[in-house]
Amino acid sequence: MFDHGRFHSPFSWRYGSDEMRQIWSEEQRRRLLRRVWVALARAQSEAGLVRPEQVADLEAHQDKVDIEHALQIEAHTHHDLMAELLCFAEQAPLGGPILHLGATSMDIEDNADVLRQHQALALILQRLAGLLEVLADQVEARADQVCMGWTHLQPAEPTTVGYRLALYAQDLLADYEDLRRLQRSLRGKGIKGAVGTCASYAQLLQGSGMSPAQLERRVMELLGLEAFALAHQTYPRRQDWSLLVGLAGLGMALYRFAFDLRFLQSPPIGEWGEPFGQRQVGSSAMPFKRNPVQAENVDSLARLLAALPRVAWDNAAHCLLERTLDDSGNRRETLPVAFLTAEELLLKSTRLLRELRLDDWAIVHNLERYGTFAASERLLMELVKAGADRQAMHEIIRQHSMAAWEDIRAGRRNPLAQYLAGELQILHYLPQERVRQLLHADEHVGDAPERARAMAGRVRQALES
């Protein structure tokens, strides 16, 4: 029973949804184990090895999971799957005697695991689609809003808010497509026996008219899964690694968005901000604080997610010969935690994007303060087109820029436009009015608005397909 008097993982109640927790619950695991057992019994019935009424008895008791009784049995067997098997067999006295016929534990467990992974990935893709819809809306709404770009965390050239958001959308769309491919590629172990050779099934099926391969195809058809062509005692653990890498890739994109939000929320920039409730407390010590706690939480959890593929790599690399059991314990943690973490990142990031606070005054202020520096490149291009020496003009603009930075550091307005519009060597090639016009940074964003809107369109098209 859940209470706060003993340790529980934060994923038991704080992070992720109840829907995802149900998928990874012990009850759901045992329900899926029973589903595989019933599918095996039904296929064996079609081969004439099991009576139809035995299958019917198993089906009638398939969902009557009794974890408490199974745990009592496990206290003696010290084998959790065998305990569930015995519990199920007791409940179904007619079908129980033929349960697990020819099977090894991983024929049951591995296929049940992949069924669960399918369910969890479907929920992740649903959450990610919702986030991409919100992001596409924001991209389109802000495609034309000019803001300062930043490289090396220093003011660079202007971009637009929508273009910056579209870059996150591009990464997350790639994650969406990768995870969809990954879901389609998931394979179960199939029904292959203790070391993957189907020896037990070949013995069992002698004279039945059904081959081990036909039995496997029928079981997997009943489960709605495809099987690996080859497996040893388990399905290849490389699949777990691919799965966690896919989820970690999703975390990578969301980490970057959250980190950028944290930077842009800092008061010296002040352009973006995460939602902040009317009664929300930013700091227990400093009442004035509006810390970006949700974005920080996204980055914290994303770091955990990024570390999990290494465990799966070790499991795959160390699965020696036909199988070792040193993956079993950590997979009970890594797989559910990876999915719950990824879901929490999606839920939090969706809220951050939907309720993102954009300070239009700060965006304009920073553009006015730093934008002229960026627009000087535009001036340089026009000077060269008018016949000036590119290197000579670069040096003149550099000298005036360094002087303007000193004015800004002293708290004065950026004087660079005034300096350059009064420079005789520049005026030899361009009239003063043209120089001032070229130094308007908000006109120096190229085709960013069009590209941003095109990316939003690609997102919507992908979600409809």
C-alpha cells in the first residue's frame, strides 16, 4: 500500500502520469504474462495438443490477477514468473496443467515486455504529438517577431522568435519520426525455448502437422507482435538500447529548450519566462525570486534519461553466449523509469510552451541595444557591393563597434549608428540616409519567417500522416 512512511520512487507519484504508471504496474505485467500464456495454449490447441475447454478455462481466469497470493508462492519458489504461473494454474484447474507447455520463462516474459513497450511508446507519441501541436502554434504566431540572436551567449545577429522555436520543432519532429519507426520495429522474442533453438517445441509438435515456426507465427499473431528471426534465451538486448537511445534523444531536444528558456528568463535578458502562479513561491529565502523551476526540473530529469542508455548498452554487451541473468534486476528499473521520465519531460515542456511568457518590451529593448552591431554586417555587404575594400571596411566597423561597446558599458545608449553614419570613408560609398537604413537590425533576418512557417507546416503534415 502506498504511504509516505516508507521509500517510494518519485516516479511512483510525483513524475509521470497515472496512465503511464498503470502500463508499468506489477498488475499489468502479470496480466500480460497471462495473455502470452493463453496465446501459447490457444496455438497449441490448434495443433491438437490442448483441449479447447482447457483454453477456455484459462481465458476465463486470465484477468484474475492475485498478486498477494503469487507473492506468497514466490516466498517459497524464489522465482517470480514460476510463482505467477502456479497462481494462475490454481485458479484454472482445467487449463492449469497445460500452462507453459514447452516454454521457458523468457518466452513469456520477453513477449510481455514488448507488449508493454508498445503501449508505453503509443502514449509517449501521443504526448509528443500534443507538444508539437502547441509548438507549431507558437511558431506561426511568432514567425515574424524579430529578436536578438545569441551565439556563445553573446549578442549575435537578429533572428525571430518563431524561427528559434522552429529549431526546437525540427529536432522534436525528428524524434517523433524516430520513435514511430522504433515502435514499428519492436520485436518480441517469439516462441523459441530455452536457448532459442525451438528444441522443446519441435519435440512437442512431432506428429501434430504444425512446425515450431508455424506455432510461433500463430502465437505472435494472437499477440499482435512480430518476432525476431533469431534469439537465444532472450530477445536481443540491443533492442532495449535502441529504445532508450530514442527516448534519450527526445530528452536531449527538450533539455536544450529548457536551458535556453532559463537563460532568456535571467533578468539581464528578460525576454522569456516560464509560467508563474499567483501564489507560487520562488525561493524560501528570497521572496522576490521567480526561479525557472519547471525548466530546471526538465533539465534535471533529462540528465537522468541521458544516462540510462549506458545501462542498456552494458546489458546487451554482457549478454554472454546464450544468456546471463545480470540484466534482469536493472531492467525492472530502467525501462519504466525511462518512459516515465520521458513522459514527464513532455508534460512539463508542453505546459512551458503553451504558457510561455514573452516580454515584448524586453525583446525590443535588447534589439535596440545590441541590434546595430549585427546590422553592421548588412552595411559591410552593401559597402563591398558599392566598390569598397572588404577588409578595410571591416576594420573601420570593428573600431567603431569597440568604442560603442564602451558607451554601452557606461550605461549610455548604443551610439554605433551615429558613429558609422558620420564616418567619411563609409560615406564615400553610401549616402548617410542609406547607412542609417541599413543599420536597422529588424530588417536583417533573411528568410527566417518563411522557414519558420514552413517548419510548422511540416509538423502539422507529419501529425496528420
